[in-house]
Amino acid sequence: MEIEVQLTREPIAAIIPPPASGLAGAWVEFRGLVRSEENNTEISALEYEAYAGMAEREMRRLIAAVSEQQPCLAVKVVHRIGVVPVGETAVYVGVAAKHRGAAFAVLAGFMDQLKQDVPIWKRRALAGLVAVAALRPLPPPAKRLAAGPARNAPLPLETALAHIHARIPPLPAVSLPLQDAAGHVLRENLVATDDSPAADRSTRDGYAILQTDSSATFCITDTLHAADCKPRQLGPGEAVRVATGTTLPCAGLRVIMQENAERTGNQIKILRSETATNVCRHGEDWQAGDTLLAAGKVLDAGALAVLASVGCTQPRVSPQLPVLHFTTGDELVPPTTSPQPGQIRDCNSILIRALLEKQGCAVTQQHLPENFEAAQRVVASLVPPAPTFNLVLISGGAGGGDKDFTRALLEWLGFEIVFDRVNIRPGAPLVFGVNGTRIAFGLPGNPLSHFVCFHLFVAAALKRLTGAEPDGMCSGMLAGKIEDAPNARETLWPARVILENRHARLTPLRWHSSGDVTCLAAANALIRVPAESGLLPAGTEVNFLPV
Amino acid sequence: MRILFFAQLKDATRCEAVEISTSSPLTTGQLWARLMAEFPGLGAHRASVRIARNCEYVGLEATFANGDEVALIPPVSGG
């Protein structure tokens, strides 16, 4: 029996195909949804917590126990953890069995036991902004027993990401012609409706004969070209002249390469025996029901070729996102200008533009004066107006006054501020706001903070908006030490990652303050350095985000 | 051994996990005594909590040694 069990922080796919074995006569599915009401209170989301290792193990044990009474073929369980918005699936169970009776029974039996034994909890119900206070990290342990580390929960970085996830709905999909769809995110599974190839095809120029035919000479009874299709059964001693790509007349054939046969009139003699059949078999590339591309895939050249080959010429994809980026700070001058004392060249604008365009966004940029009323006048005069943009970014200064400006401007634009600090460095004073389906970030002004906050938060938000697969953390080994005093905040350390014998090795880059720019050119990873780590020697296992 | 707290037990202890060491294996009663001395708030939950050792539920007769991962499991509410 096939058992698949998964805990995930991501939304559960809308369509989960049944197992492809062909043995099942029933595929029974259940989805438990988050309702908008919990204990007579209106809520926007539930937060689930799990003891992950044990939860997966218990689910497997329960499935094995329940299916002892009612034999089934396959069971798939996916349970969400973290914040699950109202209307989304919290738990999915699919059971395949020969007959529906057993499938229904296993499903019901498993769900009953799940609610008794599997260590998963509804941690809290979230009601709009109240949730923000409720989700603040728990205070540190009052005491420790003996010596040893105590882990505080939850990680502030994860909490911020959970809010971004919970507050951003994926945008409605659009249909685009293939030539315009590159770089867009596919929003539905591409499931094959037929087999490919539809029949056996030759991969060589030569002579098709029965696979089991041991005759010494063969009589050529027909000649087929690449576009011909003449189905019929071949007999012993019979050969058909074929070209590369020709659809073979029947199944169970092999093709003798023309170089390995000697033709005399209508007769051929095999000169050398071949081990290869030189046949591309029916359904070898895909079969009806196969998922060829999964929703969430960014359409690259290869994926577009797959869409074209099944005739899907108007795929459902995420729309292109218009993004509005404001820079602030009177000390900034354009890169074309020589800075006077006290001035610096603006490198954030091109940094953000390049990062956004790589994600397929359409970018509009505008510098704002530092006076709030003057900035409001500039924003009000924008064409198209600010509310037509899905995402608003403000590059502010690191100082408190600038942060107030960012908050005030976003609130004036109708955004509700969800959070305004994250417990990381660099990039702590990060502002996140939502206004319906529109979202905004206020980025702390330094270039490295921009780089870190973009990859951690803005990229995650873009992926959520477009329905793309989120980036996961990877693990690797430090190739050099990280020399740092213990810090109360988690640090995202810029690094260069290379693959060595298929293992990631990370060289930490020189970094003194969040104003450093030079490391940006080399950085292709951000190492997660836990709070209070201090010196990490070379060889330390670390988690990192590839960027 | 590492003791893990989940759901409302995290609120009661204000932490996710603690490390305790012992010279000889602890009985269930001894384990509770050690924990409640440090986290009196756990007392209110004791009757409803099940204990898992190394990811498996264990009965009252179980003992707990250094190196074990011990989880206090309050009533579950998945699904």
C-alpha cells in the first residue's frame, strides 16, 4: 500500500490526481476547510501547530491500522500548519481502493483517529489586526532547568512571513497566448488528456520487423514515410521500410538500422544484431492523466514547449504585476551626478528595478521630496494613479523620522499597517501594509537591507500574489568562518554559494554594516545566523536562502 | 533529555523546550515533579496531558533517560 503523509505551510493544491496504478476503482477525497466562525466569533484564519516528526509518524501508524480492517491501495494526507486563512483547506485526505466501500470506511476511520491521536493543534484563531498582537513572539522562558539551550517560539522571521502569506490573496488568473506567457506563473495543473507518442514510433531510418522474429532474411512489404500512418499487423519474415519518426504499423516491433541490413531488391538480410529496439514506445513521454506541469510553475522555455506540444495555447497564468517604487531622502542624487559632500548616489532604484523586473513586474519609479505635504502632492499627481498598482514599495531612510513618513504615506494611501518591525538584521524596520488585494512594503534605506528584505519578504509576497511555488530554505556548510559578536537578532549574512560534490558550500562575504554595497555584487545566498550565535567556524552546517 | 511543550503548554511555560539531565532514569512521577517545580503553571494541565517519548505515546510506567526526546501532548485538535 502506498502511504504519503505531508505537513505543509503552503496552500494545498486544488486538484490532487489519484494514483496512476490503474488498480483503483474508487478515489475518495476529503477536505477539511477553515470556517469563518470559531466559538461563535468571526475569524479570518486559524493557526495550526504540529509536533511534526511525531504527527507524520502517527498518521502513518493510523493509516496502517485502519486499512488492516478495510484493505485499500493508497492513502495521501496533507495537513496545513501555520496560518490558514478562512476558506482554505486545512486537511486533505485521499484514499484509493478497489471499491468505494473500503475507501469511504478508511477515510472516516482515519479522520476520527486523527482528531484523537495526531499531535496537531489549532493554536489560535486570528481576527484581522488583533492577530498581530496575538502572534508576537512569546517571551523568553522564565527559567531554564539545568544547563542547555531553550528555544523560544515562534521565530519572528517566520511569523512575519506567516502574516504576509495570510494577508495576501493570489491574484485572479488570466489567459495569455504562449508567446506572451514566458516568465508568468502557471495557475492550473496541465494534465495530459491523451498518450504521447500516440503509437510506437521509429527512432531510426531502417526496417521494422516483429520484435521476436528470428528469420535470417525478410521481405519488404511496404515503405512508410514520417507522416504516414497505416496500422496493420506484421507477420513473420515481413519487414516495412521506415524513416526516423514514422508511426509503426503495430505494437511489438523493433527497427533494424539501415546500416545493419543489406538490401537486395525486395529482400533484406540482417548483417549485425542490435540490442536496441530503436522504437519510441506508445505513451513513453506521457500518458493520459499524467500531470505534465504543476500549478505554481514559472513558465520557462521548456515549460512553454510542453504547453505547445499538448495544444494548450492560452494557458491560465498570473497577470503581470504593476509595481510603484518610491525613493525618499534628500541626500540621494542620480548615479549620473557627482555627489557633493553629504550626498550619495542612489543605487537602490536600479537595484529594486532589476530585482522586480527579474520577477516579471512592470516597474514605475518616482523620487519623493522629504517634506510630507510635498510628497503627498507628488503622489496625488501620478498618472496612472497610485491605487492602480498591485504593489507599492517605499525606500526610506533608516531613521525613525523616515519610518514615520513611510507609515504616514502608506496610511494616507489607505493601507492598513500589519507590522513595522522584524527581528532580523539587517532590515529590522520593515513596514508591511495591505489594502484589499494591494500590498505595500516600506524598506529600510540601506542597500544591503533592501537586498535582504526584497529576497526574504517582497519576493515571498510576489510569489503569493502570483501563486508561484515559494522558495524553500536550503542547507549547506560554511567554507569560511563567520566572525561576529553574539547578536540578539537573527542575522541574514550575505554569502557566495557554490556546489561542490553536490553539497552547498558557502563563503561568507565581508560585511560590516547594512550600508555596505560591495558584497551585493557577489552575494547569491543569505545565510541564516541564529540569534546569539557568535563565532561560527568553517564547517558549520547552516540554512540559507538562495537569491 | 529534551522536554518539548506544545500549544497551551507553551503559554503555560513560556517556552518551547527545556533540557534537563538526570543521573538515573526518571519515572513519570519524578518527571512531573521536576517540571512542576520549575513551571507551576503546568499543574492545571497535568490531568489532560499525554506523554510521548521519542515520538511515541507511552504509558504511566515509562521511564525517561538522558538523550530521550520527551513531548508533553495536550489534547489535540487537528483536522
